[in-house]
Amino acid sequence: MADPPKQTFSRFSALPTELRLQIWRLSCTPRVVTVSWDIKAENYRVHFTTQPAILQVSSESRAEALSRVYTCFWTSHPVYFAPDLDTLYIARNRYIGYSDPVRNVAHNLRFAPDFVRSLAIDHVSPLERKEWETYSKWSLFKSFPQLEEAYLVLGGLERDNYIETEKKREGHGQKQTIELREPPIDSRRSADKELEDFVESWIYDLAVNSGWDDNLKLDDEVKTNKFLWTILHARRGDQWKNLWKCREAHVVTYGSEFEWWSSERSSELGWVDVPDGTIYRTRNGVRYYRRVPQGPTAAVAPLQS
């Protein structure tokens, strides 16, 4: 009778070095590192996930991991950040909002802000927004010039810092696991309301002009779409470069583990730059136009179901 297959691979160390290192690289998984401002301590507080497991497997795996990660802040315990995998989430303080410390967060990192590829910030309701927050948020985005993804978080982890309720909340200031997932269909609001909120969010939260035409009517097909996608055109100097993929996320539970809803679609929405300074998208034979104002702009377009 043949021996049953082994459940473990015992000859990993016999593999070529290049192959072992490639396996260690592939074992790294994306994480979300959350940063908030603590009013009482007058310092940043880092809310982190479990450290990458490969840091603790062997000296070889640790060396490979350390070649790809950086420590974020000057904390008593190192919090590692992998720029090509991880998202930096800067949570809003409910009392002071996004204020001066947020504008300066990039200057307090232990690595160059250019390394950050993915950034998350909280959506702020117009009823709660402080007068300085629009400028603070836009300054924050400008301080990370190589961003490729931006998350606008609905129902985020606002910190009040007064203090007992936060200390009782499991996982606060310690280890947190954040998972990005698509929302169930029955949890979504109507497309009309979703579109209205997103346009408002990007105009106020990021100080950009969407160029949305209020007279433009959405057809029935658009109203049944599951998700909406927002594209932020990042302007560098006199050249338009890159599209920031903007995902919608929503925190649905508190505790040591957080469940996030996220919607993601390709940035190829069919928007076309035309010489007269407008951008348009063809839908069912009809061109929907958006003006391109001076400076950054956000173009909001409904997706196909």
C-alpha cells in the first residue's frame, strides 16, 4: 500500500536560494496600518495589524521581509509598513477633525512619503465638517506624490480620545485586522443617492471640482447599477498623470477585527480627453460631458452592472 501524501514539505531548505526568496516574497499579504491623532498625548497613535509572520519564521525570511518594509513612526514597538502592499489609513478625530497634525503626518514618517502608494481617509459629513478640513485633506494628499490608490471610508474609525470608552473598545491601540470586501447588494442605497454623496464627498473632502452637470439625468439602467466609481485625476505640474483608483469602504463592526466593505472596479471607464478641455463618456450612443477645471478634478461615472 502506498504511503499517504505528506502534509508538510520537509525539504524547503534544499530549494535554490532564489526560489526560497521568491516564496517568502509571495507569502507577504496586504495590511492596513491605521494612524490617528491623540489629543491628550499630543502625538500620533498607530493602530496596527499583526506583524508580518515571515519576520518570525527564520533569519532568511526576516532578512527578506526587512528588505521590503519600513518602520512607520518613532514608536516604542516597531510598526512595519510595506509600501507595495499596505494601505496607510489616517483616521479622523471627531473633535478636531482633520487638522494641522494630519497635514504634517507625512513629515513624521520614518520613510519618504514618496513610498506610500495607497492612502485611506474618512468621509466627513457636511454637518460635521470643520472649516479647516478641506484644506487639511487636500494638503495631506499632496504630501504623498506617488499615490496610486485612494480609499474614501464611510463610517470610519473616528477617535474621540476621551478616553474610557476608547480604552474599553477591544483592540484600540493594539492589534487590528482589517479586511476589504465588496458590500452585499441589498445593503446599498439607490444609485441616485450614492452619486450625490460621492460628488459631494470629493468636492468637499478633497477640495476638487467634479464638473458634474446637475441637469444631467440618469437613465433607468444607471439607477440599477450596483456600484459607482470615482476617478481622481492627479495633476502634477502642467501634465495630467495617473488615475487614482478610489474605493468605497465601510466599517460594519468594532472589536479586535474589523470588517470593511469595499467596491472596486477597473479605472478604464471610457473617459476620453478631448482638445477643447472637456472629457466625455459615450453611453448608449449619448455623450455625457464633464468640464475639466484648472487644477485637480474628480470625474464621477456610474458603472455597468
